[in-house]
Amino acid sequence: MKKHYRQENDCLNCGTILKGKYCHNCGQENLEIKESFGHMMNHAISDYFHFDHQFFHTLKPLLFKPGFLTNEYMAGRRAQYLHPVKMYIFISIVYFLLLFKTGHDTEIVKVNATPGNPAHSGKVVDSVSKAIINNHNISAADKKKLLEKIKKEDAKGVQPIDTVNENFKSGLLTLTPDSSYNQYMLRQQALPAEQRDGWIERMINKKAFSYKSKYGNRSKEVFFDEVRHNIPKMMFLLLPLFALILKISFWRNKKFYVEHLIFAFHLHCFLFIFLAFIMLLNLILPESKTIADCIGLAATLYIIWYIYRSLKVVYHRSVFRTITKFIGIYVSYMVVFIACMMIVLFVTALTL
């Protein structure tokens, strides 16, 4: 559908005199302000498919040409590709949604049965077994072992629901044998001074008992669910730190910090979209430990090669220096990642 442009050559947004269809000062297109519904929808859809075109144009080099997008961005060839920050936000949202959806949360099976109940030997076993079989978060090997255990214990008169709860219940954040915080503090006061818990331990236990009173049996589940949802926020702290590691590791390259940050965005975009693809592949393919192990090995080797190749393409070091830098960066990144995870755990414990 043809766009309707104004005949006047002043920008309605900033007042700059125009020399074309777009304002060279603010970038606004010189369209008629009174437009039909069709023109409005066409403009919105064209903007959407412009993003769509950019995304798919960016996807191929992101997955198969390590370091290419970073070099293109630094060379000023940016219009045909998605901006690294915009791309990271979009891909990370998709990745973490998929990660949480396919996480290892386990549903507790609740069945009322007693050894004297006729349902104990038949309906309970069938119900529990069916729940285990339909649980996609349990591997085939674990399902087989658990089903065999249920059959053996059922033959001995042990309730199968106890077996399920023993293996899969979420439990409590129990840090002490005490039933309340007051009891815990009384026991602490009775101990010699050198055996008492420190301030950090006391604070952790106080929060743990607070969770138990607020969430009951779901305290542990609620806590770790909140931790998972804070991990995407943690990444916005981790990315600048990773760029700082790159800045220190390749200080002789005389690159600005923002160049390392752009590389960090591109690398994490690749990791998220590649791992999301692997998760989808594992869901689609038949459930098999051999297939899963082969996919995992191939994915690990490709990620290692991709990171090595991207470092070599962007920073132009020899093979040996690239490998040694890669190892140093990996160790530093893991240290920073663990530190960030500890911060997330600490902040979640304080704010939940």
C-alpha cells in the first residue's frame, strides 16, 4: 500500500526543514497525520516486518559466522542487522521462558490411601504409576527404577505415595532441628560462645523460619522459583562484568570498553538461541539417553569452537594465544558467574 507523504517540507516533530522523506535531525518520516485505518495498519505491519527481516537477516551470521556481527557493527554496517541490545532482550526473553517451561519442577502426587483401604493395592498404585509415566521431567531410566520400587514396596504393604514423596517432594528450607526461631535462639544461648552461630547464620535461620510460617511446605519451592526469575536480571550485571574481563584480557588490542560489551551481547545472544534450539530438539526427538548424550556432546563441541573462533576473528590473536586467553576468560567468567549467583541467592533471601 502506497504511503501518503505531506507536501510541506517542515518536520512536524522538531521543525527542521526537510530534504527528503525522513528528517535528518530526528529521523521521523514525513507522513500525513490524518491517515485511514488501512494506512495506519500498513505502517505498523511494515515496521513489524522490518524488525522481522532484520532478525532473520541477523540470525544466520549469529549462528554460523562467529565474530562477524561484532566486526560489522564496529565497521559501521549496522542498518541491516538488529541492534545487539535489542536482539539480546528479545532472545533472552524467549530463552528464559523456554527454560522455565521445561525446567525440572516436579508435581507432588496427593492420594488419600491407607493400608486398610482397598484402593491401596490397586487404584493408588495405578494413579501414582500413571503420574510418574506422564511426568516429562523424569528420565526414562529413573521412571523405570521408581516404578519397580513402587511395585516392590506395594508388595510389602508400604504405601507407594510415600515413595513418590520421598523422591520428589519440595520440602522445607530446614536449616536447624528446631521447630521455631525462638527455640533456635534459646538453644543458641545455651551453647558456649565459641559454638554459637554467627550473625549470617542467625539471619539465614530467621528468614528460613519466616518462610516456613508464610509458605509452609512450599517454602523451598517458592524460594527457588523466585531465584530462577531473578537470574535474567542477574545477566544484566554479568554482561558488563564479562565485558570487563574481555577488556583486561585483550588490553593490548586498544579497543574501547563498549566494543567488548557489544561482543559480549552477541556471544550471549548466540548461546541463548543455540541452547534454546537444543532444548526444543530434545523435546521433539524420542526420549533416549544415547540421543540426548550425543546432542549434548555435539552442542558442547560446537559452543567451544564458536567461542574460540569468535575470539580469534574479533581480537586477531594467534591460535595459541587465543586458546590461552579462552581458558583464562572461561575461568574468570565462572568465578564471576558464581559470585553473581551468590548475590542473587542473598538478595532473594532478603527480599522474598
